[in-house]
Amino acid sequence: MNDQPRRRPATPHRRPKKDPVRFLAFEALRAVDERDAYANLVLPPLLKKARAAGDFDSRDAALATELVYGTLRRQGTYDAIVAACIDRPLREVDPPVLDVLNMGVHQLLGTRIPTHAAVSASVELARVVLGEGRAKFVNAVLRKVTADDFEGWVARVAPSYEDDAEDHLALVHSHPRWIVSALWDALGGGRAGIEDLLEADNERPEVTLVARPGRSTTDELMDALGEDNGLPGRWSPYAVRMAEGGEPGALTAVRESRAGVQDEGSQLVAAALANAPLEGSDTRWLDGCAGPGGKAALLAALAAGRGAALLAAEKQPHRARLVERSLAGNPGPYQVITADGTRPPWRPGTFDRILMDVPCSGLGALRRRPESRWRRRKEDLESFAPLQRGLLCEALKAVRVGGVVGYATCSPHLAETRVVVEDVLKGRGGAPVEAEWVDARPLMPGVPALGDGPDVQLWPHLHGTDAMYLAVLRRTG
């Protein structure tokens, strides 16, 4: 008789099951972190490849998009929640592990995915991309997160508004504190306005199309989208909004560059420069920082309708090629060149109208590029300032006396907007010309809440646009 104890049969090893939606979202998040890539550039080709392989339908693509953008937008808040659930400093958690955790937290606290499904799917993803040991860590952390909802966790990890208003807003709305402070200074007012703005930064922006005048119409785009998806723009006469999203490149007018994807704020800036009152000649227009080409394409179409010619200049060769693609087929005369606006190849006094949409921090487009808020530093503004002043000074030299210059940024930060213009007008930027403000508000007819003037600041929460800034200046001497 065998007295040896019977051994339990070994549990067969189960290979982790790869979830294509969450795996793709993880790939996108890793590209954003490792390569400093932007999600709006990384995600579309990944989705296209998945669709071509037959792994994705439209619902899968929508979920992957929500997981990527939701995780990036709420990263600061989710980091704080994860930190409260672990017994080590957050910096000691490897970035791939933190990506899986934050994506799991987003499913638990930021979506309607059932709790058990969010946890099990996240743990399974961890098994695939991190290994069994780290998957157990992910499971333990996410189980702790399930103890409360989003509001409950925020109450735990954020200081009260009364104790530290900026830190409270930073954590609740997932923005770095210095950005909260800068936006609040630019916006002015009390608590309600800044909270509305920060919350708008965390909402997915609508896809907005532009019908380039003389080449397409809003009616054509509305008809192509259908009554369930096509909505008129709020402010721009050239805008059509895609209510249900979709692929803009599927539209014939977009494929043929007769229309394009362009935020309504960007359209308003280009149209305002084109509409600024002018005496004398109006035949030579310049877009001095033309890449990637959205404003240049609209300006070229508007110029063509008046018999004017557009010169589009862009310093970076690869961005100049994007401008050429956007302007392809424009019926009017135009030229695209690779040139540095601070060392221009054109002679002074050459142009009647100039748009100078200068490089900036991009704080006005945090809805579109949520990862930017975690990459930018307050010190970055110091590097932009000399370039912005230099470009505006050269634009004022390049326009004729009586001509107009539009200074634009996709940032509401005062150090990149009004401070730059006032410094240049006071001679601090080195421009040996004289210029005066033009009230830009009448150049955006029908648009409310444009401020006290003479410059204009658009806002996501007030206008549904990126936070574009525009100052219009007329050269007087």
C-alpha cells in the first residue's frame, strides 16, 4: 500500500489573452511617453492598421480613442489616486506599469465600463505586456481604487479650495499648477470661469471642417455628412462641424484639398486678417509661419477671390511640404517657400497683409494635445519670447505703410500674447517702424465675449474653439 500523499494536479498555465483594443491603446500611450509623440499623430495610423487587419470596428476604435485621450487628459488626477493606493513613491513605478494602471483607473472612474470588467481587462493587459508578477500588482492597486468613485477620490487626494485654490483646481481638473495660474491670470474673474475653462480642456473637441471659398461650400460638406452628422459652424461662415465624428478623409472635398480639418478659432483668425480694412493696394499677402497649412489654405482661397497672391513661408522643410499639400489646386496665384521669418528673403514694405501665427507653448490647444500640459514647463516661455518678438518685428518691417499685420498664437498666456505686442509697439523688440492697434473685435462679427479689445482672445468654454489670440496692427511709418 502506498502511503505517499497524493499530489494535486498542476494547474495548467493559461496564456494571457490579448485584447486588441486595450493593447492598441497601451501602444499609443507608450509612444507618447517614450518618443514624445502626440496622440493625435500616433493613434490614427494604429487604428487604420487595426481596421485593415480586420481587428477593429467603429465601436472598438471609439473605445481605444477614449482610453488614450481620457488617460492622458486625467493623468495628473489619476497619478495622485494611484499614489494614494501604493506604498512607494510614484516615481518608483515603471512608466509602462503606470500607463496600465492609469488606463485602468480611467475605465473605473471615467467611463461606464462595469467595475469587474475594467479590473479584469486591465489585469489581463498587464499579463500580456508586463508579465504575471506585475499583473498582480496592477490587480491589487485597482482593487483599492474600486473603493470609491471619482468625486470621492478627489475629495481624498486634493486639498480644499479654501486651503489652496490653485492646487485644488490643478488636481481636480488635471492640469499642472503653473498652467492653472497662467490661465487664471489670462482669463481673470472668479472661480466659475476658470473651472469652466479647465473642464473644457478635458472635453473631446468636435471635428470641424473648413470649406475653402471658391473651391467648396458648407452646403457641399453638409450634404456629404448627412443631416445627422453635419452641423453648421458656430461663428465662421466657412465651418461645418461633424456632430458624430467620423473620418474626414473619406469626404471627396477633403481628399481633393478643397476642404480641410481646421478649428473654428483658426478659421476666425485667418478671416479676420483678410477682413481688416485697408486703403490702397491689396494684392500681396504673406503667411509668415505657414506650417502645417490650415490658415494658409484659407488665406490663399480668400486672396484668390480678390485677385491677390499669397506667399506662404515656413522655416521647417517638412512643414513646408504640408503647406504645399494643403494649397494644392488653389485657383489663385500662390507660392510656398522654405524661409525663416526672423531672417526673411523678401524686401521691407513688400506686403499688404501679413499673418504671423508664431510658435508658442500651445496652451490654447490642450483639448487636442492633452499630453502637452505634462511636457511644457514654465521656463519654456522664456525660449519662445525672443522668437515671437523677432517674428512680429520682421512682419512690421515687411508690410507696407498702411498695411496690416495679424499677430496670432494658440496660447492665451499673457507673456505670449499682449505682452509681446506691447513690447514691440514700445520699441523693445527692435522694430524700427511705427504701428498702431486695429480693433480686431469687429473683424469677428457675431462672436460674443471677445474682451475689452483692441485684441481678441477666444476660449474653449466660451466659444467652443481653441484659445486663439489675435492682435491686428497697422503700420503707420
